[in-house]
Amino acid sequence: MLTTRYLTGSPNWLDLATPDLPGAASFYGELFGWTFRPAGPGAGGYGMFELDGRTAAGGMGVPPEQGAPGWTLYFRSASADDTAERVRNSGGSVTYEPADVRDLGRMAHFADPAGVGFATWQPGTSRGLDVVNETGSLCWAELFTQDPGAALEFYRAVFDWDEFAVPIPGGGTYVTVNPAGAGEDAMFAGLVALDTDPVEAAAGPYWLPYFEIVGTDATAAAAEELGGTVRTGPIDLEDVGRIAKLADPYGARFAVIESSVRSVGGANAA
């Protein structure tokens, strides 16, 4: 489960690159109840998507020639510089060298050996998102990749993740990951072979963020009405919840889930 305790190696930030920031703010505002707050002068147009005054994600406008629309997942690091070195030594690449973001923290962007982008956040005065695992916020992630075994080896070398295999009803297992030593209750993501999902295989490897919602069918319908796309679903996953994979009007991919079991309190405990 995601929490804002933010153990080392767990997701602690998420941001959106989009060619139309006002349009994206309108879309996600209608879908999740977010409001957009600019970070102010010197932030390069970056700002925060807030849910009831709490930061649920970041976002900024990025011209098409500078990058494709998409969500980037950040993982907590005690040292962004050390993480960058681990990425290099494990076959990945550093796409944005570690840099301080005022006194808020230190960040860096990477690509894993399969070319999947991700980032790290070393907390300063900001430890990360204010809200996760609640309606309208990040609650899970999936890595779609050609070789989950190789990906697990890479990320374990970088972040010291543990793995836990969850049985799939009807046969098979779903490989999940969690911070080192934290146990299965701290799992925050799953690793999925790209060729098992034709929709994802066509789009290529990437990290897919999931947002908790109430009413998967209504959310998917609303996304379409707002100019987005329903890529998969809605479908039920036994003992998990009802999910849909979507894309915003500019092509950024994400998923929503109404979980079968909702946590009651404590999800964001410090």
C-alpha cells in the first residue's frame, strides 16, 4: 500500500508533461476534482495539482518537440547522486543529472535498460506528495516491459526492492514490489510482461500510474466526454477492483481503479 511515510525506494512524487497545461488542468480537474496551483516565478511554468488543498501531483507544459506527453513516477532516494550512480552501473542511463530544486529536494531523471523513463526525489523540505491512496490520488503503478525479470534485477540494484508474488485467480502469479524489508503490506507496484497485453504492447514499455476513484464506469465515460480515450475496460479484477486504462486528450496514459477493499484511515500517516 502506498503511504506518505515514503520509505526509501517507494513512489513519493508524480508529474505530468503535457503540451497544453491549462487544458490538462481542466481535464483532470473535472475527472479527479483537482485544482492547479502554479509554483510561482522561477519554476518554469511548473505547478501542483491539488486535491482539497493537498498536492496530488505536479505538472508542466512541454512543447511536443521537447518530449511526448506522459506521467513520470518518482521514487524516494536518500541520495539522488548515489541513485544516479547505481542506474549507470546497472545498465540504465541518466537523462537529467541530479539537481537541487531550491531547498525542496534534489531530483534526477533516468531511463532503465529498456528505455522506460522514471525519476528520483531526495527530500529536502518537501518529502513528496501530500496525499496518496485516497479517492482522486495515486494508489498503484505498473511497469509494462519486455522482460520483467531483467527489469526487476535492474530496479532491485537501484532501489533495493523486494518482490512478492501474488497468486492470480485461475493460475499464474502477479509479481509485485515493495521497499526493502517492508513486507508485502508495503507493495506499491506490479511488473507485467508487455506481450501479455496487446494494447500496451502496441504503445511500448512504460510506467503506468493508477488513481483511486469511485465509479470506474462513470469515470471512464467522463474521460471520453472530456476528450480523453478509454484504452481498456472497464473490467473487474477478482479481489482487486474494477479498473480502466485511459489516456487524457493529449495522449498521457494512466489508469483508474475502484478498489474492492478500501483502506480506512492511516493511509497517509506520517
